[in-house]
Amino acid sequence: MDAADLDHRARTQSGCIPPDLVSRLLAFGHAATVEAWARRGEWFCAREWARLLGERDRQADALEVLAPYVETGWWTAVRSTAELLESWGRADEAIALSRARMEAGHPMALEFHARLLARHGRGDEAFDLARPCIDDWSVATALVDVAESAGRDEEAAELLAARIPADHRCDSPWCCRGLDADTAISLLATVRERQGRVDEAVTLLRTRSITSVNGRDQLADLLARHDRIEELRAYAASETLGDALRCLAEVLERRGDIEGAISAYRKQGDCSSAHGPDIAYALAQLLARHGRGDEAIDVMRAQAETYNGDDWILHALAGLYLAQGRAEEGLTHLDALAGARKGKEEWDLYWIRLPLMAACYGTDEAVARARSHPEAGTAYAAEPIAELYADAGRIEEAVAVLESQAAVHRRPLAGYLIELGRVEDAVTVLKAPVANPPVQWGAPGHHDEPPF
């Protein structure tokens, strides 16, 4: 085994048996296949098989399965093995394993090792280990987490405050190397909140340039945790991304104030604003969750008419029509929207209606209409057509559709083959060599292969 090859296949989930299909193999009773491939370089098989062996109190066998992967020095295997050891109550061995990789210089090992130490009563050691590397944002985040167990929150706060310049704020996460000012502010606010100094945390967070990370706004979440709803409401009215508004609606919904949550969205989710479609979608989901599907459709209809041709909005609208048993009406509306665009509907919008067609006319008619589209013979059209058959339980026909485009649709094809018990065929599809090696970008010459 080679660490670089293992890492590439695991990150891209290509040329291997991916985790969802490992789960499917086990669900359909093919544990022996998973075990065999676990011992033949298939990482996701090895990880799952080792976990199952541990649950069966066969820890030595589990470690034997993982050993060849760990011996390559590949961090993912080391980490997974350490996590298993910890879950079995063998923390000292897990610590020794992660320390060895950390001392070998792996960039991700320090953060993991520090957290592991802190979880097992060695917070001071973890803090001292992380402190010299605080300019690495991931290590700084770990330091803040372990500071609590070490009783060294104030020391962490001083280190972070020293890294918040008075005269510079990044305008993007890629502005500065190391620990950027916004991350330092976020971490310092976490410490202050933990110390009970909530007002200071709020004041800090109001100085950020980047207010949301992965769709969550730390200030909004903090105000919600401390029941400062009016402040949250005021903040939601001014925050331009809509994340604070979603947070406010979530709080109100959890409290049972459904009308309040709906009202908040309707008041501030103006479809003319930059985040209007996102807020409208959140409102539609809220309405649907509480048995008001017809209103949810009305919300997304308005968005579809305002942003006619926006595929994700049409997907959401079609899904709502289907869930409400209004498939025929949904098709009529999608046809009207297509007519308003005054052009031939390309496949990337046409296929959105296929589940509605199946609900109205049955699978065969839906497939026939899909095949009448000019792009029906393309590789990208194969999977939605196969899904029509699969949704009707006609797996053999789904396989037949995808087999003609096997190089493009390896993963769904393999999944269906597993359902049919054709496990060897499924593995062959997944592990078939790529016909055209990826282009080496940066090399001279013209390229017409993606990425463009």
C-alpha cells in the first residue's frame, strides 16, 4: 500500500469502494466481500470491517485489519485506529499512536493529539503542546477547546487578543496566512462566553468582517443561546446574508411560536433582496413541516416566477408539488414557466419534471417522455431515467440504462448491481481504470477536458 494512493482514492472516492456502497454491501448481506476487500487495500471496507470486529469484541482482529494501512504512515488510518482504541477504553495506546505521528511531523496530528490528551485528563499537557503553534488556525481552535479542561481560559484569551490587530481586517478567509483576525475574534468570543462575559463576546463579534461560516452566524447563535431575542431580532434585520434571520426563526420554532417564525421570514425575507430565494426556501420548508404545504407551494411559486429558469428553485417547487399530491398541477406550472422562457427546454431543467410525470402517468410513460427529449441519449441524462425505474422497483431496467454509460455512472450503477446480488460486477465497475487520465494542469498546450 502507498499512503499517497490511499489518500487520493479516499479523498476523491474514485477507483475504490466508497463508504455508502460499503454500507450497502453489508445491508444486503455481503459481509464476506467487505472483509475480503478490507484485506486487499480497500480503505473504506477496512475501516467499517474493523469497526464491526470491535463491536464483536474482536479488537485484536480489528487492529490486524488496519495495521497495513497504519504502517504506510497515512494520517487518516492512524487517526481512525486511534479513535477505535479510544472507544475501546485503550486511551493510552491511542495517545501513543497519535504522538508518534505528531513527532513524525504530520501537520494534522498536533490538533488531534492535543484534543485526545484533554479528553483524558491531560489538559495542561495539551495546552502547552498547542500554545507554540497558535498561529495555525486549526491548532488555535484546539487550544481554545482544551483551555477549558486545563482551567487556562484567561491565558488563551491573552494569546488570542494579541493576535487581533487594531488596523486591519481581512475581507476574505484567504487574506492572511496563519491565524486571521476574524478567526481570532471568533475564538476569543468563545472564551469570553464560556467565562460568563457575554457582553464582551457580543461586542467582539460585532467587529468581524466575515460574519458567517458554513451558513452559521456566531453572534446570532450566541444571542439565541442567552435568550436575547430582541437583540437577535434587531441583528437579523440588519444582517445581509440571512443567517441571523434563519437563527431567529429556528429559535421561535423550537419554542412552538410557529406564527412568529413565519412572520419573521415574511417580514424580512423580501424576494427582491440578495438572499430572498434562500429565505423563501427556508420559509417554505417551515410551512411544509407544519402541515401547510399549499402555502409552501405558493411561496416557491413566487420565487420560480421571479427567477424563472433557476434550477434549484424549480427543484424545490417540484418537490413540494409532489409531496402535496399535486403532481399534475406541478407539471402544468412547470410547462407554463418553460413557455415564459420562450425557448426549447434543455435537459438540466427538463429532467426536474420526471418524478411528477411518473406520479401522473406511471413509469413507462415518464420514461417514454424523457426519451423523447433531444438530449435523452447523453451520459448526463442516463441517471435520472434510471432513477425512474429504480423508484418503481425495476432495478434490472435501471441497470440496463446505466450500463451504456458505465464509465460516467460507476457509483449508482454499482449500487444497483449490489441490490441485484451482482457483487463482483459492482466491484469491477467501481475499480475499472479511468479511460482518460486527468489532465495535468499547468502543463503547456491546449486542453478541452474539464475543469474548464
